[in-house]
Amino acid sequence: MNNIFLQNKGNILVILSAVLFGSMPLFVKIIDANGGNLVLLTFMRSMISLPLLFMLMRYEGNKSLISLVEFKKIVILSLGFAATPILLLTSYDFIPSGMAMTIHFVYPVFVLIGCFLFFKDKPNRIKTTGLVLSTFGIFLFFDPGQRSNTSGILLAFLSGITYAFYTIYLDKSGLRSLKPFTLGFYLAFVSSVELGMYAFLTDSLENSLNLLGWILCILYSLLITVGASISFQEGVKEIGSQRASILSTFEPITSIVVGILVFSESFGLKTVIGIIMILTAVVILTAFDRKQVTSKSGIKEEYVG
């Protein structure tokens, strides 16, 4: 059982991350109704988590500062990490969240294209099949009757590009050598500075959060920054950016399920087919995509998952 978990550790972490990220609309709607705003919430998501991330970083044995080279790489990584939620959440002001999420989740295509163009990392047939299934599944969530706006579409599209950059750079930058909470702390710290500056320039720091709003902000921050983000980072280290980007399409499924169960949102046959297609892609990737690993003896072995 333990061996099965280790072989599928990366898959499990990415799917866990997707489920936690998929719960964001629930938190955003409730916090917004209790005096928050989207820009402030994005800023606080990183800032509130810093004390816990610092303690966890010290607990995992980090006794020295990271190098200047590593810090520069984290600053570059933070550009995608911080920009993505701002672009995506801002797009909600112009187009429905369902449409924005559909456009955003074209990003696995950008990940595979980017890996191929810049790193000559060609996807195998299993990844290609999973990508096609998940992409078509995502587009089935799109409602042609929804109002559209060019600015909102562009913002959602750009959020997909920035998240693809974040996913690829996380995998290829060499930051995988950092321990999870060390990377998480410095990334949250740099992102807090960037998002704080943006919130100040856009006059978004004022809020009328009540007690429930503050409690939910803290819970949201810990679940997303400490739970979802670090799970995704560790998952990418284990299985690479291509497979991780495809498995993360589990996120909109979670959002849809939350919408149905909590907000009594309607759904039709297209939504059901879309969910089935994404779940099929997940099963194909986790069951049939083979990955080479190096055993302790130095001999390369191949396992499923």
C-alpha cells in the first residue's frame, strides 16, 4: 500500500491541489458578501499564510537563507503565481466565472506547447490523449448563451498563459531542490509584496470585513497557499509540468460540484459528459502513463503512474 502511494504521490498531490483550488469560488462568494474584495483577498491569501509557512520551514530543517540565484528564480516564478489570480478574478467583473474558468483552463495546451518549443519535451501519446479529452471536457462547460466581453475574455486568456508559465518554470528552473515549505514561504513572501503594491495602487486595501469574513479569509489563505499551492508545487516536482497541468483540470469539476451542492446551480447533460471526459483523462494518465525512475542501485526502472 505504501509503495502504491509513493508511486502515485505526485498524481495524488496535484489532484488534492485541484480540489482545494476548486473550492475557491465558494470562499470568494461568501467573503465578498461579508465585506471583502477580490484584490484584497488575493493579497491576504499570501500574507496571512506567512507566519505558518515560516514555522513549517524552520520545522523541516531549513537553517540558512536561500541563495541569491534561488531568490531571483523565485521572483521570476512569483510573476506567474501572483498575476494569475489577479487576471482570472478580475475577468469575473466582465464575464461569468464559468466562461472565465473555461478559457483559463486552456492552459494545459500552453504548457505542452511551451515544453515542446523551449525544452524539446515532446508529449507522448498518453499525455496527448489526456490533453485532448480534458480540453474537450472543459469546453463542454461553456455556455454559448452567456454574455461575453472582449476585456474579460482577454484577461481570462492571459491568466491561462501566466499559469502555464508558472507551471513550466516551477518544473524547469531547478527550484525542485528546495524543500516544500521553504519554497512556499519565499514564494508567498515575494507574492505578498507584489500583490500588496498592486492593491495599494488600485486602492483595494480598504475593506469592511466582519468577523466571519476575517475567519474565512484566514481559512482560505491556509487552505490555498499552504495546502493547494504547496501540494501543486510538490506534485509538479514528482510528475512534471505536462501531466500536472492535465490532472489539474480536476479543479473545475470541484467548482461545478460545489456550485451544485452549495448554491443549487443547475447542470445538464453537457456538464455530465464534460466531467466524464476529464475523469477519463485522469484515469488514463494515472493508470497508463509510464515514468522512468532511478532506483537506489542506479538502474532505471519503469512503473505505471
